[in-house]
Amino acid sequence: MIQNTIAIDGPAASGKSTAAEALAKRLDFLYFDTGVMYRAVTWAVLDQLGAVDDEDAVSQIARNIKIDVNPATVADGRPNDVLVNGRDITWEIRSAAVNAGVSPVSTYPQVRDAMTVQQRRIGVGGMVVMVGRDIGTVVMPDAEMKFFINASAEVRAQRRYKEVLERGLSERYEDILASILLRDQIDSSRTVAPLRPAADAIIIDSDHLTREEVVITLLDYWSKRDV
Ligand code: DC
């Protein structure tokens, strides 16, 4: 077991990233959102190739890409600065185009290998809350504590819709729901590292919990763990 490591997995827009960020802050751990890496690769692929279906070309980009996740330098609600080969793409990776391309990109085994190696390097250092789809099952199976945060597709779409409105963007609720359902389906059915809870994960249904209640629940489990 790797002490002081927390793995948090769950489907798109389940609130896992927000909860993980708050948990990391409370524990003074590093917050690391692995979805950002798959999104950064997808952004670079769309930028360079215009489409995500050439698996060999996508894998090559994933092997050579330089992704940096740094403390935020702009106070616009971002948790971090995300840079690809030195360029700030923090908000670009949240676009509808990246949302649509990221699940197919993350089914490619060589993309996953390249990302997993980097993620493990960060995980072995400990003092980390790592968030994704396969952290408890593949990236950090030795994490000290594993959570799987779930919520119904409708509640997740509502939350994402609210965020989109708050950022002053216009996307339809129905489109967000459809995109979430499609990503769930691709993320859960891929052959390599599919989205699923680890056998020893604590499963949290966040449908009827506020953000703060999710964080309190996680902290409660953490403080009562066997040490
Ligand atoms: O958490 P997110 O919505 O930012 O993740 C974007 C996509 O990245 C998600 O649809 C699947 C993929 N992903 C993954 O396959 N494995 C991870 N550990 C994290 C994300």
C-alpha cells in the first residue's frame, strides 16, 4: 500500500474533481486530475490532425506531448494552468469538441500507456488525491483509500449545464446529457482500463448530496481509516 494516496474515480461530471480538489486542500495533498491529461492530448490531436480517428497518429502525439499542470496564474475560476508544449489551453480543453473527442482518444491503449506512466510517477510520491476513471483499478491499485463517486446522468448533466451558464457559454441541456451518456458508454465499455469501481472502493452516490456534503463524507472516511 502507498501511504497517503487517495484514488477517486467516477463518471463524467459526477462532482469527483470538485470534491477531490477540496479534499486535497483540506489534507494539504497534491490534487491531480488525470482527465486533464486525456483532454490535453485530445486538444493537441484536434489542433494537429483535425480528427481523432487515426489511432497511430494519435498515439504518436500522446507519446511526444509535453503537458504541464501548474498552479493557476489567472484568477478566472481555473484550478490550475494547463499547458501543452508551453501553450495555455486551460479552457480550450473544456470545449464541446474536446468533450466529444476525449473518450475515443482515451480508448487507445498506447495513449493510456503513455499517460499511465506519467500518472504513476506522480502517485508514488504520496500526499496526493488523484482523480480519473481507472485510478483505483489500474494507475494506483495500491492507493491507501479509493472512492468511486457516482450520480445519475440527469443530475450530472444539470450540474454541467449550470457550470456552462455560469461561464457565460451557451450549450443546450439536452446536448450535454447526450454527450454525458455517450461518454459513459464509451468509458465503461472500452477493453483497456474501463470505468468501474475497484473491488475495495468506497462507493458514494452524490445525487442527493451537496458539494460540501460529498467532501465531508470523504473526509470522514479518511479520518476513520485504520492506521
Ligand atoms: O474527468 P474528465 O471528464 O475530465 O475526463 C475526460 C475523459 O478522459 C473521460 O471521458 C475519459 C478519459 N479519462 C480516462 O479514460 N481515464 C482517466 N484516468 C481520466 C479520464
